[in-house]
Amino acid sequence: MASGLKRTFKIAGWVIGIVLLAFLLFLLAMTQPRFGTPVANALLGAFGPDGSRVERAHTRFPAVLVIEGEGLEVPGRVSAERIEAQVNLFGFLPLVSWLSYLEAENGSVRIEDNGESDGDGPGLKSARAIVDKVSLTSVTMQVVRPDETREVEIETARGSLRSGAFMLEARGAGARLSFDGRTSEAFSQLDGAMRLRGENFSDVADLAGLAAPDTPPYDMRLTVDIGPDRWMLNVDPETRIGDSDLYGEINVIPGGEVPVVNADLTSAELDADDLALVFGIPIGVGEGETTGRRAKAARSAYERSGRFIPDVRIDFARLNAVDGTVRYVAETVTDSLFDIQGQELDFEIEDRLVRATLIYFDFEQGEFRGYATLDGTQSPAHTDARGRLSNVAFSNLSLSPYLRGGADGEFQVTTDGDGFREAAATLNGTVSIWSTDADILALAAEGAALDLGEAITLLGESADDRTYVDARCAAVVANFENGVGSLSPAVVDTNDSLVVVRGDVDLSNETLRLSVRSEAKDASLGTLIGDVAIGGTLRDPSIDPFNAETVAQFGIAGILASVSGGLAALPFIEPGMAQDAPCGDLLARAQSASADGQ
């Protein structure tokens, strides 16, 4: 019995020895490319997709678990001119990668993105299961989505994906990315310093599965802390968006149906044209300012259009990719069309519904506060907006030198449309503006009254010595219906004349049909009879002081001149019989117009 057991152990020992020897010989043979290459191709053919192959492969002696290869091709998955990897036999255990390290040069990797996060930041969980340390050079990452394929070129990547130092240099979506920081598996985190530079930030946001508006060229510097439940991005003050600085915090909550982004951002100094592009408004930029291809193309198209309202449509599909809140404050504003000194914009986004809880503009004198709700769930989108102008100086509204003083105003409007022009053509509601301390340039007032006698005496005034006329009151009420705004009417009452403006503005084709009627309060010589007609378009208005009444006035003057030359002046004498306007009633009507329209 004992001898039989001894023989059994001896046989088992020989078998184990032979197996170990065979395995050792196999490992030694694998160090030779002439043996390692066909074995590797056999394994790729058995376990990889059809067509998988490697031109040359072998293990490294004496580190027989280190695999070197050239010309790797796994169709639709991976390719590389050269790879080197160390296999970890304990890769089946939790928190252990199958490859201790991987080096790859001049290759590509394909990633299927179905819009679902692995809960561990930007794809770290799946990558960590495969490899710990990496050293990548010129590897193209293809991000495949149902509707498109985007590419990111990894120029250099060095370090550990699990725990340790990690750096990355990459480019894609029209941007360059630099990262220098650390990974931490214990907390599933990636943290460090990141720099993003590119043409339009919306392209990078789209690549990351988020949504952002178009921007001018940018150079963003951030400190990031990315974990499974929250991405915390701190924007450093060195960040530049166009010619504006930017700093603050952006928190992203991944997972769920869409990511939730909450941003609190500030610009110490905002260049107005940078923010205008964010909202699709192609205003001009000054010489030497930063501008990108999209801004130039938008401005060029606008200048060719002949229209005042830009042909810009909002892509509401972007709202499908994100919910959240945005608070943006500009402490100072430069190069503004309306001399805005500061501003604040607060937005809430949820299920393609955008609520602007505050749109605030601070002028050197006075302020504007507005509120809006944009419903992108409808097609076309529906917008409700209201706001109030409080004692804003006319000079801050770029109306100097024609008006001095301050203006108040209110509006309550609704629109339907995905673009600016479409929305303007469906505008409904009321806009009203009034003032009790306005001073009007005397030359403009007399010109509106067609008082040529007094206007001629004012033509020689210098810019520093202009004459102004006090306005007892001014009130404008415009009622909009399907894009047509009708004045009901506009009234300006000065010491010299009572000016009434009637007519309408059609925003669908941007045409003006206005008439200015003036009745003088003082006698004057050289006054024409009739209304001043304002026509043309918002982009190219025209003024015509001559009409049938004016022609008749010149005809009568000609007849009287045939009797006596001195009588020719009689038709041009204005006796000045106009009365003061009821300012109290006019102001009350203007102040209540928007409230009545609610």
C-alpha cells in the first residue's frame, strides 16, 4: 500500500515537472518572434474580432510576462504600430488591472458612447479594469455616437490611471487640452490642473456629452476634481474668453437622464462683443480684438443681409443634453453698444425650459431689470418676457446728443419662434417709454416741426455749445400684434411745439411707416406745412419732409409772389396756436400700458 502511494506521488511529480518544463519552454519560445507571432495571431483569431492580427509579437526575456508587438490591428477596436504591455496574472481580482502597464505609439482606439456614464468620471472605470500605468504617444481616440464620430488625438499620456501622478496632452474638437495631476482609486477621483485652448467651447462641451453656447476663441485654465458623483471645476482668473476674463465654479452632476450643470461665473471686465456671440448676436469687434471664424462668418453674413435683426436660430437640441443653473456677473463692461457698465444674467434650465430669473444691466445712470421664460419643448419655441427701465440716461442709450436726461420704461411681450427674425415677426404685447426730465436738441426739435427759420439759426452751433429745448413730457406707447408695432401715438411736448408721431413698425420685413406731426407754440417764419414721413427699413431709414400739403404750400406761395413778392412769405408763417399736452394723462397711460397688457 505504501509503495503504491509512493509510486503515485512520483508519477504526479514527473507530470508536474514535465508540465512546468513545457510551460517554461513555451515561455522561452514566446520570446522569439518566429514562435510568438503565430501564437499571438492564433489567440487573436480565437478570441478577437475577425481580421485581428499582429505583424510581430514576442515576450521579453527574462520578464516573460512583458509582451512586445508591432503592427497590431483589431478591426473596429484597436490599432498600433508598436505596443509593450506587462500582463498581470491576478487581473481577475477586484482593484487589479489585467495590464500592469501599457505603452503604445501611433495607434487608435475606438470607444462606443451610448450616452451613459460609467459613474467614475470620464471613462476611468472601464479603463482602469484593463490597464494601470500607461505611456501613450500619438494615439487617436475615436468617440462613436449614434449620430456622429468625433476624434481626440492623444499626443502624450504618462502615468497611472489607478493611483498616482498622471499627465496628458491631447487635441480634438478644435481644442488643445493639457492636464497635470493625480488619480486616486480610493475615491475614484482625477484631480489636478487643466488647460483648454480652442476656437469654440461648445465643440468641447459636445465632445464631453454636455451643452454650451458658441464662444469666441478661448484659453481656459481650471483646477478639476472629478469623482463618481460630482465634477468640480474651478475656473482660474487667468482664463480668457475672447478679450474677456472669467473665473468661478462649475459643478457637474453626471448620471441620470442628463447631466446637471450649476455654474457661478464672474468677469472682472467683459468685452461686450464676446457675450454677444454667446447669444448669437453678430455685433462688430474693434481693431485688434480677438475673434474666431464663426464670429467673422456671422458678421459677414449680417452685413450682406441688409436686415437689422440678425438671421440667427437657436439650436434647442442642445438643451436636451443638460439641466442646471447659470449665474454670470460682469463687474465692468467695455465696448457696449448701449454703454452698459455692468450686468448679471441668471438662468435655470430644465427639460428644454429656460427661465431667466434675472437679466440686469447697470448703466452709469439708471438700470434695467428683465425676466423671461423660453419654452423649447414647443416647436416653434414660445417666449414670455417682461422688464423695466429705471431712470436710464439717454446718453447711456447712445442717443446723445439728441436727448439729455433720463427715461423710464416697461415692456410685456410674447413671441413664437426658434430664431430672432421668426420671433420678431410674431411679437405680441406692449412697450412703453416715458420721461419727465428730457432735454431735446433744439436743432432736432425745430427740424421735426419743419421750422426752417429757427433751424437755420441753430446750424452753426458747435458740438460744445449746443442749444437744448426742455421737454415738459415725452411718452411712447407701442402695441405689437403679430410683429407689427403701432404707436398710439408717441408724444413729445416742448416749450416750442407739440410733436405727435403716428404709424407702425413691421418687424417681419423691418419696414417703417411713421409720420411726425408738429404744431408750433410760437410764431415763426419759414415753417413748412404737413408731416415728416419716416420710411425705409430699420437698417436703412429714410426721411421725407415733403408731401401734398407741402407742395400746396409752395404753390400758394408762388401765386402770391405773382401778385407781390412780399406776399410769398405768408404761407410760411406759423402763428403758434398749439396748446400744452396733458402730460399727467400721457405719463399715466404710458406707465400702465404694459400692466394692462398682462
